[in-house]
Amino acid sequence: AGGPARLSLEDCLKPVAYQPQAWSMVERYYRRLEQDWPHMMAGNETIQLKISLGGVSLLLQGTVDRLDKTSDGGILAILFRTEDGPLPDAAGLRRDHALVIYHLLVAATYPLKRPVRLQEWWLPLDQNVTIELSEDEYRHNLSGLREPAQALARGEVMARPGLHCDTCPFKYHGCPVYTHEETQTDAEDFTSSLSDGKIPPRQWIFKV
């Protein structure tokens, strides 16, 4: 609470004193936050939602780095990126299944805030890309998750653990080998017929 008024720039920079690139990112973001603070609603907010997709019960979960209110009564969900790039184009983000999940989570949690916009903020580049999905785009992208969800539920994902798991971005984001290690779930959240697949059926937590 209080944002820049209570936490000085000097205090924010101390943890990255010997990391020049991180220093620049923190300083730029702090200056920007000083301007944006009146519009900020929440930061680092974890949202969950249970849905049924293709007959599979899913618990969707995502953490939004920042939520801002917009002048037209909507909400802007901001996702920080710390990679060097390249900066994605808006067309690519509009087809991104991870972003449609964020859209679903934010829209369901803030039903009175419309429109819902999503923004990837690339901190090293100090640039951002903002999109607003149409209803047709939203429904089309969400339907694209049906087949993968059903395949996971049937135990058809033949995950092969190895050294590559340490760098895989899906290790805790839907992988049937590691998902259960991070989050314990209730049996009633997921039902599925038995499968002869390598990975036994269980509830799948899709974290984005």
C-alpha cells in the first residue's frame, strides 16, 4: 500500500545494486509507476477459476503482475516480461492460448470491468504490446484448448523427464509429471475414465 510514496527508489534499487540491466529496469519502472499509481488496482494478484472444457474439469490459475483501471471503465491486465526480446506483435498475442486464459480469469473476477485488455510489458526493452480480444477471438482461442485438455485427462501425454525439464517453461505449467508436485487438489475437482496411457489420469492444474 502507498506505492512510490512509501517505498523510495533507493530502497528498490538496493537489491540490484550490482546488476546493471536490472538496475535500469527497476529505475524505469519506478518512474513509470509514479505516474500510473492512481490507476493501479492490484499487483501480483493470483486468480483461480474452475471451468469445464470439453467435458474435463479444470482449475485455471494465473498470477497477474498488475491490474489497472482504464478511463473507459475497463481493466488492463499487465504481464511483465524480463527477456531481452524480440518484442511480439499484436497478432501473435491474439492467438496466444496463455493470454486467453488470463482474459478468462480477469473477466470472471471483475465482471463489472469492461472491456478487458491484456498487455505484455517487456521491461528490458521498455516497450509493451496491448490487445483486446473480440468475443469471436476469445471463443475460438478457448476452444483450441479443448483437445489438449482431453488428451491430458486421458493420460495420452507421454512426458519424458530429463535434464531438459529444468529449462522447460511448461514444467509447472501443465506438465503431467510435475504439476502434482506443486499443487495438491481434491479428487472431486476432476473425473475421468481409466486410461492405459503412461501418465495416470488426475486433475490437471493449468498455470500460466
